[in-house]
Amino acid sequence: LKLCRFCKAYPLERSAARPSRRFIAAVAAMPTPEERAAEATKISQELGPRMMDYLSACWEQDRPLVLAVGIIGLFAVTMTFAIALMHRRRLRAMPISVLRLHYLRILWFPPVLSATALVSLLCPRAFVLCKMLQEQAEALTLMYFGTILFMLLAEESTHLCKDDGRDDGIAEKILRALATQGPKKHFGVPPFGCCFRRCMQPFHLRPSHLMLAQFFFQQYAVIVVASSVISSWCALSLTLENYHRQLKLSNMVVKISGLFAIYGLMVLYVATHDLLEHWRTTAKFVAIKLVVLMITFQEWLTGPVLAHTDVAVCIGTLMESYDEEVITKHREHFYNMFLLCVEGILIAHLVARAFPATEIRDFAQEAHMLQVNVALERLAAGDARPSSDSEDEDDDAAEIDGDGSDNGEESPIARRLPSQGRITPK
């Protein structure tokens, strides 16, 4: 029957060869319209009910729950945005610098978490999109925090090495400042290295070690974005069963990548703890890492707690035709997003306390992350030439004025100028 339908839709020429067994098997494996409709129904169940159907059903069956969730959610989001905007106003009053720019970027992490959680509460169908935005905001925040640690390390290294009489580049200053703390077991930190700490030997950090730590906390942002794009494509192109397999694999890769990001930040945090203690890096690290751990353990604990409660019954009533596993999953999403929406107030307060506006000031030598990265790569490659701004300015001035002012020689720049308008050194 499938072969006849296919031949009617795509008629073969009379001169065409007889279909092979492989062709007949491929046509027989094609889904029928009834199977495609069933597949579409399963996909719709996985996404959840639509917004208006969900709100109207819950309003009729459990009106106190809708009012409580709506009022508490709106209050939490309002307070989170209020704390973030007040912090932003204090930061905007400080001098313009790269450090202020990164502080301004980090402060938007709690509002994004809280706002997307509220959207998911109002429309369960948008959970996948909101979760994707939350993971991307988390990855960017971890990357910005690692960048801030490198900036503060460069500043403190410049202050520490300014009186030694050596004109080194920023990478050499960083390594010398870290070496003053003595050798340490830098890679024996959680979540991976703590198990092998007894087997490690203390050592001084090299440029390759700092670049590896930088790669660990930067790769997480790339992995999260790539995983979101691949998952979106698979949801549109693959069957539901294959999409579930891809989603499990993608979630596993993202979690492992997140652990490596935390590991890279831990290596950098422990290595710079004594040097950057007055910058309150512990409070900064706790404010960022606490959010990651809280979200992770919260998702693990929600399932066992829901097994002993009957709250949000309207979610199961609305989806009577759904599988029990799908209903349980949507209830877990509901509770996770509600808790995250309320926790946004705490996260915004922690971020405002850990990244205060009083720390913004003019640096002696403001080094961007790209400058530090280039200096470390040059030092790792053996090209450890000084890269200070003062030396570059002196070289440019000497080149313009001319090296042979006493014997009447022309400067290198003057030789390259055309004959008309050439300035002869006195």
C-alpha cells in the first residue's frame, strides 16, 4: 500500500528499471500519515501546553496557585531588576575602565535568570528556550569572571614589580608575582585534581599553565552555544527518539564542559588567592559558583520532593492524555523555575556585594585579556621581549628624532619620506 501511494505521487517512466528490493524496503519504512500525526502529538506533549490553555485551565482549577505564583514571581523579578539597576547606577558613576565594563556585564546575570524563569512559569512550552538562555548567561558570566581575575592579576603584578628596576612585559611580571608565593600544587583543586593532590609535586606556574586555565573557562561559552544550536537543529530534523538520544548526549557534554570551566577558575583562584586577597576574590568566586551548584543540586532534589507532594495538580489535569513521565517532568520544570525566580533576589544581592562599585579605579597599566593572552603566548614561544607602552613610545620618539643627530645622519623615517618636504636634522 505504501509503495502504491509512493508511485502515484512520483510516477516512474515506462522505460525505467524495476524497483530494487532496497528501494521497496525504503519506501515501506516511510511513515504513514497516521504515524506522522502520532509523532507530532508526542512532540507537542514533550513541549507542553500552550500559554493560554495552560493559564485558563489552572485559573479554573487552582486559582490560589496561579495568584500566588504570579504575585511572588512578579515581585521577585521586580526586586531582582531593582537591585541590578541600583548597582548599575553606582557602577556608571565610577571612572570608565575595562574593569567597570566587565562588572556591568556580570550584573545582568541575575535578572536574566529571574526573567526567563518567570516566562517559563507562565508558558511551560517555552521551558527549552528559557533554559538555553540561562545556560548561555551562566557560561558568559563564568568567562567574564575569569577575565576579571586575569585583569586584577596583571594590575597587582605591575604594582609588585614596579620598584625592582626591570622593564619586563606584562607576562613576565605576572609570573614573577606568582612565583613570590612559592611553589604550589596548583592543579590539585576540585572538582578533578583534589583526588590526585597527594601524588602531585609543588611547582611554579608557567605561561602554558595560565593559558590552559584560560582555555578551560572560555571553552564553556563555546560549548553551550554550539550545543544549543545543534539541539535546535535536531529538534526540527530528527525523530523524537533520536532527538532524545542527542539531547542526553548534549547535556552530558555541557555538564562536563561546565566542570572543566569550574576547574579552570579554581586553578586561577587558588593560584592568585594571596596576591588578590584584598580584591575579595573569595566573595566573587562564591557568588558565581554558588549559583551553578544551587541550580545543579536543585534539579536533582526536585524529583524526590515532588513524589511526596500534590501541589500544582492542574498541570496533571490539563495533560490527562499525556504520559505520566511527561507530566512529572513538566511539574519538575515548574518547581525549578519557580525556585530560580525567587532565588534571583539572593543572586542579585550576592553579585552587588561581590562586585562593588568602590573597586573601580584607574589602573597603573590597564591590560586587556587579549594583551595578556598575546604576552603569554609570546613568552611560551620563547619570544619574551618587553612590551611596555613606555618603551614603545621611547622607540618611536628615537626613530622620529634620528639616532645620528650628532653626525648629521637622517632618521630611518626621514629616509623613507619623499625628497620634497624632507626635514633635515640639525
